[in-house]
Amino acid sequence: MLLMEKTIFKRIIDKEIPANIVYEDDDCLAFHDVNPQAPVHVLLIPKKEIASLNQLSEDDSVLLGHLFGVIRELTQKLGLENGYRVVVNCGDDGGQTVYHLHFHILGGRQLGWSPG
Ligand code: DGP
């Protein structure tokens, strides 16, 4: 049997390594990014192990709706009423480095465009 190594985010979900958690419920977890790209940089992840956007299925539609509701709540809690950006990097060209689906929530300054 092929044993897959846990991703760093699965280890955070399992509380094997610490993170600065800002929100948690049965289905998801949000914590500050270790390498912030803006004054506020939080990652929201589903507890379900979904490697990337490419692994989403229609079965995940309720979960996705929930995640976007949590994003809205979180942005209010984090004081981002002036605006923010939600980013999902997908695959190598997309710059994904951790293969557990995650939403970057960025704000607290005027964000530039394009992403480069
Ligand atoms: P991405 O490049 O989209 O796969 O983003 C992965 C993000 O995860 C990156 O911004 C850095 C962050 N990250 C990686 N390892 C850790 C960790 O151990 N703790 C926390 N809090 N963030 C991490």
C-alpha cells in the first residue's frame, strides 16, 4: 500500500504543529500565513483533504458555499471592510506549494495588480 505523507496543512488540522488559528469549525480552519504578503494574510482550508481546485467535485458544493460564507465573516472579523482579495493558487504554474486546497485572504493595504 502506498502511504502518502501528510501535508503541512493536514498536520495543522490534526494539531501536530502549531498555527495562529483565527477560526475553526467542524469543516474548516483559518490561520495566519507564516509568510504574510500583506498586513492581513489568512489561509482558510477545508478539513476535508482536497489537494487542489482540480480535485473539487459537485459533492463539495455545500462545503464551498460554507467556505465563502466563512470568508465573508472572517473579513469582517479581521477589519477588512475597505476590501480584500481571495486567491487560490492551483498547480505548479499557479504557484501552489501546499497540495491541500486553501484560500488566501489578503488585505490591510491597497493591493497591486497584476500578480506577476
Ligand atoms: P500556496 O503557494 O498557494 O500553496 O500557499 C501556501 C502558503 O502556505 C504560503 O503562503 C505559505 C503558507 N505556509 C506554508 N507552510 C506553513 C506553515 O507551516 N504554517 C503556516 N501558518 N503557513 C504556512
